[in-house]
Amino acid sequence: MGSYRSFVFASLNPDVHDFDTHIGPARKYIDYYCDLSPTGEITVGRTGIYKHQYRGNWKAQLEGSVEGYHVWHNHRTAIDIMSKWVPIMKQYQNLPMKAYDLGFGHNIIENYTLTDEQVHERWPAEFIDLLINAHGRERAMNTLRHRFNIVLFPNMAILEYHVRVIRPLAADHTEVRQYHTSMVGAPDAINQRRVREHEFFYGPGGAGGPDDLATFDRIQQGMEAHTAPWVLFNRGLKSEEISPEGLRVGHHTQETQQRAPYYEYRRLMEGKAPVPSRIRLAAAG
């Protein structure tokens, strides 16, 4: 068992590797998320929980939490509406956003990164000042400008408005629990806005989440097609780069981030010793 920023992680595997090594590069993104609160604390689930099921394998949601190329097509209506308060979403498909393999199956996709000017367009001045006074300018602005989805292998994801837990019920049946998050110490208007924006996209009548559930069902149907036995995860494989930290990195519409959990999944299935991606890459290089 291990804990970071009061998130508690546990494994029933007696041979699991050291927690501090396991969480590794994911730490700074958890920091970004929690630091949207002036106290550095969040509540999880107190403002609502969505539970839904789909007829498909659990790994479809694992991939879908960080997959960038479906957004422009599946969620086009949502993007058109979101562009009214986040104008850069109009260019989502061509934004210079990155996605990373963080090692041990963790991965992240950048949704957008705001300039200082865009931060002030996105957030009320009072809220920006509150975070600057609490965390200092650099830390506060980094928190406000970075929006991302991160998967913590094997079944947890943190998105802008909620923590997602993926529960396999069968090989072709999955339950997903979305625990809405609130920022402790933030103005009521900010937390209320988080509720409404979450409902807009992920609610039962939302402009995004229901699209994904229908897609997962169809993915499972496609996986059962005997005439196409393989799914190729090779989008962007040859154009992947290595970050200064030794992590695989690709454009957010490629599949670098989706391949990440499968490297770890394969390692576990083969019973091999854990090797973080940055070490593996150094050895391969």
C-alpha cells in the first residue's frame, strides 16, 4: 500500500514493486490537479458519483481515457459548445499537445495548455489571485494552464472534473465509476461551475460521455470479428520521440499513450521484473 496527496493505492500482489518508484513521473500531474485547490486538498465523490456499465472489455475505457483522435469526431458537438469558453478548442485536432508513456503502464494526454493570457480568459481574476497567494505565482500558473487526462495503471484515471475507477465485471462487461471532485477552499462559484461543466459532458444527457459508451459497445463487437483478428496500435510508432527524462512522447492524436499500459500488461502476463520506461528506453538506445 502507498499514498500520495492522500490518494491511497493498494495491491494484492505480494511481489509488487516499490510504490515511490511506481508512481514516479505521475506525481507532478497529481500535484497540478490538487493544487487547483488553495489548500491543496480535494474532495472526491461528495458532489456526485456517476456509475455506468458497457458491454465491452475494461481496457477499452483504459485506452479511451487518454485517446486523442476520437475527440474531434465523436464529440464534435461538445467541442463546438466548449469553444465558447475555451476558444482554443476550435483547433483541438491541430494543437501542439503531447502524450506520454510515464512508465509502469501510466500515461497522460495533454488536453490543452493555456498561455498566461488564456489563463485569465478561462478563470476569474479572484480565483487566480487566490491560488497565487496560496502557492506562489509559478506553481499557481502551472496549475491553471495545464489540463490533461492521466491514467494510473491499471484501473484509475484522473480527468478535469472527476476521478475514474474502472471495474472489470467480465471479459466483455465493465462498470465505470466517476467520482466528481471539488476543490477545498475554492469559491463556491468555482466548484459549482465544475459541477455544471462535468454534467455538460459526462452526465447521462451529456454531450460527450454517452458517445463514448456507444463506442465501447461497438469496439467490443469489432473485437469479436473473426475476419480481422488483430488490432494494430502503430499510429505514430515511427515518429515517437524520447523526452529529456527518457519517456516516450508523441502527438496527442497518436497512440503513444495507449500503447503504454499494454507494455505493462504484457510484462505482468509474462511474469517479468518491472522496468520503468525511461530505463528500458536507455537500455534499448
